[in-house]
Amino acid sequence: MGRNTRKRRSSMATKAIAASAALALGGGGLIWANFYASAHESNNNGWSQNQTKAAAAQVATISCPDVGQKLTNVPQNARQGVATELANLDKQITEAYARLASTRQAQAGDSGFVQNAIVGPLKEKRAATIDRIRIDIQRVGGQFNTSLSQLAACTTQTAAPQTNAGGGQQQNGGQQQNGGQQQNGGQQQNGGQQQNGGQQQNGGQQQGNGGQGGNGPVAADFVDITKVQGNAQLGVGANGLPANGNSGSRGSFTTKCGTNANKNHNTDNVIVAPGVANGAHHLHDYVGNQSNDAFASDQELAAAQTTCQNQGDKSSYFWPVLRLQNGTQDFDQNNDGGGKEGNVGKILQASQAQIKFVGNKKGNVVAMPTALRIITGDAKAFVNGNANANVNWSCTGFENKVQLHDKYPICPQGSQVVRTTNFQSCWDGQNIDSANHRTHVAFAAADGSCANGFKAIPQLQVRLVYNVPAPKLQNGTVVNPYAVDTFPENLHKPITDHNDFINFFSQNTMNKMVNCINTGKKCQ
């Protein structure tokens, strides 16, 4: 088991207000319960409901340029230092968001409060951190792109009503500015935050920014899948399309690694934040490799135990947990990355976790190198835009008809929630990782071809199925919602779903996989 593996304590139901109050005290003010406490009267300071509503309407979250995405050339011997500083940037944003969520009354009384007390100081901290990244790179003879220094400034994102009730991408044409970068890509602009200022109710759900954690989800994040017009395409844009078809390498290799029944969880991410505890700021499920935490070396991962039936597969498969926000607490209620950062509610174990590798429409695939790392999707897509988003939500019985990208599905009785991910399947032929963890792999074109001299590799496809009680939409609020864990400022938006993989197949098993795929066999 990994060093950060934690034994889950038994969940306990709590009253909605009590749960939220505990979170507010332990989580830096991520809960909005303080200022939504009464829908009918002023608080002790004479602050009216309308003032509360006005404060909530001002700013929903903080949007900062993603420095890590822009770092495409970092010398190998500077990467650890740079990764640590990138993790510091994430920590600074989560702290600023916590301050944003806990100071609504001050914001209502001072129009400059957010800029002067939150965004301005955040820019100063980010500028110093980016400069340390420059020093790390230049110290080992690397070249630093001075334009990255312009990414220190963050903006705020207001909460305005969402307009589309459908299941596809946002169609209102609105664009937001994120440190000078347009975030149009069809993203929801605000998550449809409701400014009702109502009382807490319904198992911990509250109006306003929604969710028992106070930072989402909200009613506008959900759609009744039976009312969505069919769209057979998987993935956002061209990303995440199945690489295989009726030509080329048509075989498959399935590996059975369980559904994390042993509750191997942590809030690390050894790919993007090696050596940094809580580098993900949200909880992951791990199947396969059992030694994956922030401090695991490749040697430790290669020697680890695995939950996969095929012991030749010690690969690590991990994704953010899915939670039911029904007012209950889970083992991490008072932990970093959990309740302290707005990730609350009952952790749901998948009823199925199907892990399959498929071929390429154009031709044969080549073996993946040992320790190859692939991240697909973007945990920060709500503020980054959907350039790297790769999200597919659906329900059993609807998967060939409807795939949602910026909505959580409400499934009919007897149908289960499904998360499907198709990974990048083109590799540069040289690197097991890249500075931004993106550029060493790419998605195949619709015809299966790989650009820029990249080579086709087996495409990993992960399909997760969950028994989720259907949320209910009532009077502009959502009752008992579910959501993936997120960075707190990303408000539990469905577009932020993502998936991670580190290859530790034995060479013999990888060769078997490639042979099965290239000869059209179905193996496991």
C-alpha cells in the first residue's frame, strides 16, 4: 500500500447546518453557511439578506493563468524544483479562494475588498513564485520564457445565471478573461450560481453557490439525460475519440484491477507534484499499483503490489473520487484535500471499473515505454478553458446516444452514472513525460494518424460505472447532488473530470498486449 493510503473511518450522518458549520470552522471558510444563515432576517450586525445576496453575486471564484501548462521546456534536473513551485501556486490559489469564500460580508461593504485584500496579494505571491521558477531553470542553464512573468495576475469570475438547459457545451457565446487569456471553448461561464440567499435545507444542500461544501455543484450543473438530444460523439472536440475502428489494429487487451474496494486514497499527484503532499487538493481513487503517492520513485512503483488480476500489470490508474453530497461526512471530513478544501460528502465506490487498451485505425501500435505518464482531461478546466478537457458523462442505456461534457447526468430509475475516458494514443517515441505533462503524447486524428512523427500506442479506455441516487432539481436548487472532487476554485464542475495513468506493465505483458491488438485478438 502506498505511504499515503488511509484507512477509511465509518461515515456518519449529520444535520445539514452542523456539517456545514464544522466545515466552515475547519476549512478556511469554504462554506457559505455563515452568510446564508437566515433567509428572513438580518444577522447580529444588521446585515440584511439582500446585502448577502449582493456579496454572493459579486464574485464566484478566482481564475488564474495555469503556469504549468505554459512550461514546455524545463531541463530535467530543474523539474523537481519547478514542480514544487507549481504546487505552491496551486496552494496559493486554494488559500485565496478560501479567503474569498469566508469574507462575503466584508466584500459587501467594500467594493475594492476582493482586489485589495485577495487578488492583489495573490498576484504578489505568484510573481515571487514564478521568479523562483525562473531561477530554478536558469540555474541549470535552461532558458526561461520571460512572458511567463505576466501570468502572475489573476482575475475574478462573477456569478451570473446560466442560460442553456441542455446537456451540451454552453452556447451563450460569453467569454471570460483569465489573466489575459480567453476562456471561450464552450465553457460554462459561472456554473449557474443561484443568488437566492435561501436557508440551508435538504440534507446539507444550500442555495447560493450550492453543495454541502459551499463550492458547488449547483442545479445548472445537472441535466435530465432523457431530455437531452442525442449526440454519439465522445470527447470534447476531437479530443478523446476512440482510436480504433474497423481497420488497422483492431484487437484489444483488458486488464481487471478492481474498483478500489480496499479504499486506497490520497490527495497527492506524483505526476504533476512529485514530493509534495496534497499536491492534488482533491482525493483520488487508485487501482492497480498500490504504492502510488507523492513520494514514490519509479523503482518503488515497479516493485509494488498490484490489485490487477494479471500480475504483469503494475500500472497505476487513478482518478478523482465521486461523492454523494447528502449531508454525510466521510473519513477525510477534516483533512486537507477533503472537507477542509470543500470536497465533502460520501465517497462512492464504482460498481464497475473497466480498463481496456485498443488499437489504431491507421495501422499497428508500438509498445509503451516503462513509466510512461499520461494525464488526460484537465482538473482546472472550469478556469483554464476546455483546450485540454476530455470528459464524458452518461448513463447506462444512453451511452451510444448521449455523452455530456459540461453537465452531470440525472439518470432514470434503473440506470447508472457512467464516466468514460479515452486517453491520448500517440507518443513522441522518446520521452516518458514532458515539462507540462502534455506534449510527449497527443490524440490521434479522426482517421487514426499521429502528427509530428509521433507513434501510435495502445489507447487506454477507462469506463467507470456508479450507483448514484438521482439528484432532484427543485426551485432552482439541486437536492442531494453528486460531484467529482476538484480544486476548490473549480467549484466541482463536471468539465474538470480527468484521469491519470503510469505504465508499469512488465515487458512480456506489454509485448502480449501489442501482439493481441495488432493481430486483432481480444485478450486479457
